[in-house]
Amino acid sequence: MVQEKKQLITMKGTKDGLTLFIDDTCSFEKAIFELDHKMKESRPKQDEPIVAVRVKLGTRYLHDEQIEQLKQVIGAKNRFTIHSIESDVVRREEARMWQTNSEVKAINRIVRSGQVLHVTGDLLLLGDVNPGGKVIATGNIYIMGNLRGIAHAGIDGDREAFIAASFMNPSQLRIADYISRAPDYESDGVYMECGLVDEEKDKIIIDRLQVLSHRRKEINRFERRIQNG
Amino acid sequence: MGEAIVITSGKGGVGKTTTTANIGTALALMDKKVCLIDTDIGLRNLDVVMGLENRIIYDIVDVIEERCKLKQALIKDKRFDYLSVLPAAQTSDKSAVTTEGMKKIIAELKQEYDYIIIDCPAGIEQGFQNAIVGADKAIVVTTPEKSSVRDADRIIGLLEKEEMAEPPRLVINRIRNHMMKSGDMLEIDEVVQVLSIDLVGIVIDDDEVIKASNKGEPVAFQPTTKASIAYRNIARRILGETVPLQSLDTEKGMMQKVKKFFGMRA
């Protein structure tokens, strides 16, 4: 009986919109029932702007169907729009995905002509990439060896990704949707350099490794990886 | 129990067949029992290089399809008994050979011979698979040209996936000293660095090689030509001897370079 009286849904108005706290100890059905009730009570009038809602679930985890249900209740028909749904818990699977996306994968081999090495996350290759070989990563690529083939960093579209190599003489560098290729004349290659996207020039540039310390400060922080994950 | 070594390159025309014939000859000259197998079905020419073309009665496809016994198909070399050749078929295509058939033949030959040298066809298709399936070791032949180094790299990649007893070793063939010096050809160092496998020998581009192969007499029979010595050195290294790399020219300064290569292999 006590539970009945306890507020399952708490609303807080902020300048960004509305924050909804849903109690995480009751059943989902109860919460949804009460939520429906509340939303109908407090829906904005026709002439008022649509309100953004942040939903905080606490330690409750929602399935996809439940999220769908939630969206229907806080839906457009009630003149609300969901800005975000936040939960303190993640599924093991998602956590693993985060982990693989943020990990640096160390691989010790030579990527020879015709071979493709594809990793999720950052790639640390101890060995060469020979002409005709290709390395692909969703994150950054670090090569302790000679890069003579193709390297593609940030393949899922991360333009902040970069490629660093002890010896750089690639046939192509690709970062997200950018591609640059080696000049037609014979080039000697360079030592300890990196390739990254220069937003101003709108192309890939190759520069000394030292420039990374101010151009890509984020690599030193763990959060970058979580955010990207 | 013998050892099967496949000679391969990926690219055509770099000297697989010549290398096979000469390494085989050189090993046989050192009193090893050697059998050469030509796996280039439809384009056989190991028998021509060995000068044994006229003696072919049965070939490898006949053996696999059990039209004859393995012993009947083997051709003994006309010069000495220690060397035999199993010729490829000229009329069938590469699908006539199966990997199981090859494995069986090589296993049988291993009982009898010390070394089985397999001449691999160009390319990376079924013919290549057939050639490498029964091999314990591999020797990759390349020339100091970009295209053949690129193909050698691809082949090494494929060979590394096979579970062989040893990583493949490298022969650099057709070296032209004056071009290498002038920088118009890739240097040996460069080739070895890119392919990063052990070098088992270098062979200079010698007119004698072409002359000898036209005569059907592998150059390794000649005791004095540079190419012949190079092939004999490769054979000695296969036997486990430590032999310094041949100097490319006669100048004294080259000795240092030789020592450098030697040190790299050790």
C-alpha cells in the first residue's frame, strides 16, 4: 500500500526542457501506467512549443520493446519529444562493444601484398605493411614498421582518427571518407610521421609526429574512446 | 625419409623451372637422391630444360588417374642415376591433378628420395595449391624487379598460411650487376627488407643459363660459370652448410658487402 502512494515518476523542469525520473524499484508496467497518466495531465497546450524530455531510468534496464513503449507514451501526440534516455546500467554485450571499440589491438605480423588486416578499435601493428597490403581500423592506426601499402583509419567515419608510422611511404592513406595517394614520382618516404585530416585544407596531410600533441590532444584521454564507442 | 621443397614465385618467367632444374642437379651432384616434379600441367617444360623430353612415356596425370605406377612415370636422368624427373602432362589441364593425388605421390617419393623438388606453375590458382600441398619447405624465386617482388610478397603471404615446417626462403634471380650499381634495379638489400624472409641465394643473369637450357643441360653441370656456382651454393645451403653469398663482381671492395649479407643470414 505504501508503494502505491510513493511517486514512481518525478518530473523536474529545467531550462532545457523536462527531466523525468522513473523509479527503478517498481515494475515497468506500473511505471508506464503512471507515466501515461502524468503525461496526459501535464501535456503542453496546442499553442505551446514541443517540450524535450530527458528520461533518467536509474538502475533500470529497458529492452528495445520497452523503449518503444516509452516513446509512445512520451510521444509526439502528447507534444513531447524524447531528447535522451539514460540508464546507469549497460548490457554486457554493449559494454564489450565499448571495450572492443576503445581497445588498442596489438598485432605482430607482416601485412603482405593481397592481405587485409581489419580491426575494431585502434590498431598497433608491430611489422610492415608491404605494397599491395592493407590495414583498416575503426580508430587510429599506429605502425611500428614500414608503411608501404594502404592504411585506412576511422573507417566508420571518424575524421579525427590518424595514422602514425615509423616509416611512412604509403601508396594510399585513407581517413574516414578522405583519400590521399602517393605522388607519381618515386618518393623516398619519411620517418616518424603521421597522417591526419586537416579540416581547413579539407584533405589529409602528413606531418611530424610531434604535431599530434596539440592537434589530437584527445588521444591521451580515456573518455575519447568511450564517447566514440 | 626425404624432404619436399616447392619452388614458386607467383609471377611467370622469373626462373622457377631453371631454378628447380639447377638446384636439383646441384643436389644430385652432391650425392643426394633427387626427384624433380613438374606440376605445370598443360605447359610442361622442366623436361625440356633437363633434356629429357624424348623419354616421356607416362606423366603425373597418368599416375594420379592410375594408368601407370609411379615408378613407370619417373624418368632417370641420362647423365646420372641420382636424378629423376616426374613430368607434367601436356594434354590435360590443371584440374586433372588433385591435392590428395599430389600428397600421395610425394609421400611415396619421400620413401625413396632425399629431396623432392617441386616446380610450381605461375599464378595462385589450383595449380599453385597442388604444388604446395605436399611440400615441407618452400623457396620463393624473385627477380630484382618491382612486379616480381610484389608477386613474391603475395606468394609468401599465402605460403605463411600453410603450415610448413619452415618459413619460405628466398632466391633472387637474374641479377644484373651493372644495373644494380647504377640504381636502375632494386638492390638485394631492398628486396630482402621488403620480403623479410631469409635469403638462400642470389644468381646473376648469365647468358650461359640460357645456352645451357637450350641444350637441355642445366647450367649447374658446368663447374666454372658464375650462375652454376650460385646454384651449387644454394644447394649447399639447403644441406645446412654456411656459405657466404657470391660476390657480384671481382673487385676487392665487394668482400665487405658479402660479409654483410652473410652476417644478416646468420
